[in-house]
Amino acid sequence: MPRSLNRPKEIKVVAGKGKYLFNSQIGPLDGPSWEALCQEALKRRHHSEGYQEMKASPGDYGIDGFTLDSGLAFQCYCPEKHYSRPELYEKQRDKITEDVGKLRTHQKPILDRVGSNKFSKWIFLTPEYDKNDLLAHARSKEVEVRSWNLPFLTSDFQIVIRDASDYRTEINEIRVLSLEPLYFEDEVPTLKTIQGEKEEHEKNIERKSKARLAGAEQSPRYSTRLEQLRQKTLESFFEYEDFFRKISDDAPLIYVRLVRLINEYEEMVVESSTTWSGTAQDLTEKIRDDLASRISQELAPQISAATAMKIARIMTARWIAVCELDYG
């Protein structure tokens, strides 16, 4: 059986060891995880064309792999972290410039490896890119490279840019075999921005605290209980930003998976608020406890039951303050 059809046991094609990751449409990635994923995808797609992986040892020659039969050379690049769009373009532009320059600098070792084969295309494979600006840079650089008359490049040599979407089928096959989650979003998931002013959030919390204690107004301790509930909900809401920033910084892979779960669950919160016929407190407890349970099931053992409960408590307070969770 061809190696490209085997389950990729020798690698783990997900990121997570480094602190800084690039959050792509197919999930968080770093350099090693992206290159490992690319190599498996390229072997699957181009196996019949005689694909050859080109190891970085003893040196990096600007080519991570090539085909013997179809004249393609590949270079994989993942940004070190999640940059702004202008910064991402600059990083990728500079990487293209640097790596095609290696073709000229390292002619002999490249020739030793490719023999009489010639490349008509040098393909820059990156998770995602700003197409227009980077394409313009590629057109400029390929003209320059042709002028070098390198013995292993054709006279009509081109620089081609590809992203993860061009190899989505292969990437998904690899992840299924590796028992890893698949991602189908067109954009990287992010937590929704909190809308409104602080005073508005405090009013929402106070109003909904009264709704949660409905029926207990005649209790001798009603005022004290109301103030305690209001204060605890407010404190949980104020924990939101710092707590999720810490998860994002310390465990970016877990953060993205958590955000996906929370964003989808939030849709259920809004729907439940519309259709619920029980008490406000029963709905609040149901949403909080159900979210904690789902986080524990989905993200254990990386997120403990205690941390799942804390996340659920903070998110429930946020939904109360910002009004995804309401009581009719």
C-alpha cells in the first residue's frame, strides 16, 4: 500500500506546544504542525506525480518538497502568531523573497537532489493570505527569478500561492484518520464583542436578579439576598475579559475549541430565552449547569470540572448582563 494512504502515525498534525499560534480557518497552527500537515497532504495529492519530501537537514534550500514528474516545488510557511492583515502580508512577502533567494544561493545542493528535473512552478503553501497584494509580489519576484537562468527552473517559471482551502479534502482525511476535530467555518471563531455601557449592564443584572428571586419578595431577607445575587453576578461578569485573555495566551488551541463551543451554545441560550415557560432561576441554572457539563465532556482532561464550572458561571453572568439570556 502506498505510504500516502497509510494512517499518519508518525506525526501529530495539530499545534499546541508553543504559546504563540496562528489561528487559521482550520484551527490553531505553528510552524512544525503546519509543515507536518502539508507534507501529509502533499504526499496524498501528488503521490502519483512522484512527490519527494526534501528534509531541512543539513540545510534549508527554499524547497520542502517537489514532484519528479510534474515539475512542482513546494515551500510551506506558517506565520509565528496571529498578525493583523498588513503585518501578515509583510511576513509572507518577506518569506517569499527570502526563500526564492535560496534557490540561487544553493544551486549545487538543489541540483544534487533534483537531478535533471526542472521546476515550472514554485508553490508557496500557507494557511491563508491576503490574495491581491501577495499575488502582485509573486508576479514581480518570478520575473526576477527567471532572469537568474537557474538550471533546474524552466523558462516560464511561476510562483504560485496556495492556502489550506486548496488542500481541504486531504487535510480533512488526515484529521479523520488522526481522530482530530474538523473545522468547517470560513472564519476563525472569536468571542462576540460586549456591546453597551457599564451602566446598562449593571441595570440588566439588577433587573434580572429580581426576576430570579421572583416570589420571594416577602421574605425577611429579600433585600439582602437580592444584593448578594446582584453583586455575585456583577463580579462574575467583570471576570470575563481577563479570564478568557489568560486562556487565549496560555492555551490557544484549547481557547479556539472553547470559543467554538460557547458561540454555538450561545445560539441555544437566545432560543431558550424565547421559548422558556418556567422560572427565571430554573432557566439560569439549566443554562449554567448544561454549559459546564458540555465543556467538561468536550475539553476534558485539559479543562477540569472546576474550571468548566467557572467558565459556565462567568459566561452565564455575561449573557445576563448583555441580554442573550433574558426572561421574557
